[in-house]
Amino acid sequence: MSTPAAEQPLSLSRYPETLAVVRLPAGAEIPTWAESSSVFSITATATETSLVCAGRSVPKKARHEKPLTAFAVDGTLDLTVPGILVRLLNPLADDDINVFVISTFDTDWILVPTAAADRAEEAWRRSGHTVAPAVPV
């Protein structure tokens, strides 16, 4: 009997760049210092603009959190399969590792404090998932 897709172990890739999450005012233009990296995301709402970018050029005066390490779920995820993020976030919550999550059409990205990245890998491995260094595209 095969394991349902919602229960199969997942494979993640760990990206080497140091990232930052930056809070900008609502409607803000993207600053010139914002550099793209393995993941570059802009999320705008009526109350704020959040930016995920390379951490190296973020000014100290900007409201931000860094350093962060990104992990991406490998492959294209089926949007109809429930519980994928829960399966990945529960082991981190159990180890008191905070996260910042970004979902794209194809996959999910989980950003953790760089100081906790190795612990995150171990938590996922204990849960049956695999983690490997990202392969440059």
C-alpha cells in the first residue's frame, strides 16, 4: 500500500545566502539597496510592504530581521494536498525555532534564523524529511 501524498517525506534544499526580512511602509517603492538572492519577495498589503532580500545591503536604520537562512521544498507542490506546511513547521515549533514563510505557486520557502538553521535541519531529519545544499540553477 502506498503512502498518501500528504504523508510522504519531503525533500528540502538549504540556500547559502544570508537573507533579511524588511518592513517598509504601505505603498513604499522598492529601495535601491534591496538585492535579489535565491528568494526575493515583495508582499504588499494596505498596512505594510514586506521585502525578503539579500541581507548584505540592508541599512541598519531599516526595520528588519536578519540573518535568515532559506529552505525550499523541492519540486512542484500540488496545491490540493493539505498539510504540507504543517508537517514542516510542527518539528520547528517543537524545537522553538521561529520561522518566516513564503509560498509561491510551485513551492514553499521557510526562512529561519541562521543561528538555528542546523537545528532546523536536524528537526526535519528526525521527522523523516531530507535536507541537502541547494544546487545552483
